[in-house]
Amino acid sequence: MIFQNTDIERALFKLKSKLQAEQEILEEVQHILDADVRTEEIITQNLNSKKRIETNDFTFDLLETKHIYHISQIRKICIDYRLRFLDSRYFKGRIPQKAIDKIKDLETAHNTELGGFKIMAPSKLFKLEDKDDPLLFAPIGNGYFYLIHKWGNDLSPFRKQLVWPFKSIINLTLFTLLVSYLATLLVPNGLFSKNDSAAEFWIVFFFMFKCIASVVIFYGFALVKNFNPAIWNSKYFNA
């Protein structure tokens, strides 16, 4: 077997080439990571931006129709479930990394920078962090919005019924009448007189209604509560 002499210069050059290739790979990876960090910083700035953007430059052929919603549909859900639909800068909770990643994917696919983000969530989520289910939207234009991401837990199955009284003054009045009627039924017969009569029942009912209505009115004024149609897109706590 014949062994060739070692060319030290050639060996040194091969080592140098190998190290340069590895360094180039490391630099390329670092460049990609730096670019990703810059992209996330821009997205975070846009999520907190006060700049009003009514539309984004989406490529419509790439949009999923099941994620496109009109403002009228969003408004109805907000009113039915007592939610708010506000700029993302008012959201005080933490926007998850998965939502950021979806924004990055959309920006890459549509070759654009997104802005004008909106979030649909319960009022309290615009004041402090909680565990209910916010939805992140971006405007498409002409009153349409694209649902980017939903996170957190689902709303209670009874939320729509629980907030029904707050949809309007008529709903609240009917609710107060119903509660007054049920409270009147709990009053024992003959409590105020020996003879049970319809007149006594309606007198007690009227008394119950005044008491419960007074509590409702005090609660509304004391906590500055308003009806669902008035708050769904209001940024003010006392709207």
C-alpha cells in the first residue's frame, strides 16, 4: 500500500474552507433569527399602534372565506354576548406567541405588513388579564374583517342568557318584572292578612317590583353600566 505525503498547506486550506463554511452557516442562521426578531418587534408595534388603518393589502385568493366576517355580524355577536370590539392597543392581556406567528405567516404569504388589528373580547379583558376567549382580527376593507387567531377558553354556555337583560331597557324591565313575580311567589300566603286574595298578591308584587327596580337602578348608576348596543365598540369604561 502506497501512502502519499501530507501536504500541510492543502490540509490547512481544507480546514480553513470548512471553518468558513460553518461560519457562513452560523451567520446565515443568525441573520434569519435577527430578521425574525425584527419582524416580531414590528408586529408588536403595530398591535399597540394608535394609527388608524381601515384596510390591509391582502391577496384575496389566499384568504379563507370561513375567517371573513362583516362588521354587522361582529356587532350582533358583541351585543348578544356583551363583548367589545376594540383596537388591539386597548387589550391589556397577553397576546400569545401563536397569534404573532399567524400574523407573520399571513404577512409572508400576502407579502404585506398588517395593521389596524381589532380584538373581540369581554370588557374586563381590556382592563386586566383574564382567561376568556379573545379573537384577533385584521381589517380587509368595506366593513369586512379577517379572523387571524382565537385563544383562551370558550365563553360560558349561559353567557348569552345571563347578559340578555342588558341588551335594552325593554329587556331589563321584563327581567325585573319576572324576578319580582318569582319573588312574590315566595312570599307565604296570608302573611299580611288572614284572607288570601288577588289584591294582596298584586300589592306584594308591586312592592317587590319597586324594591328590585331600585336595586337595579342603583347598580346601573353606581357602576356606570350601559346597555350592550352602547358599549360593543366603545373604548370608554363608563360608556
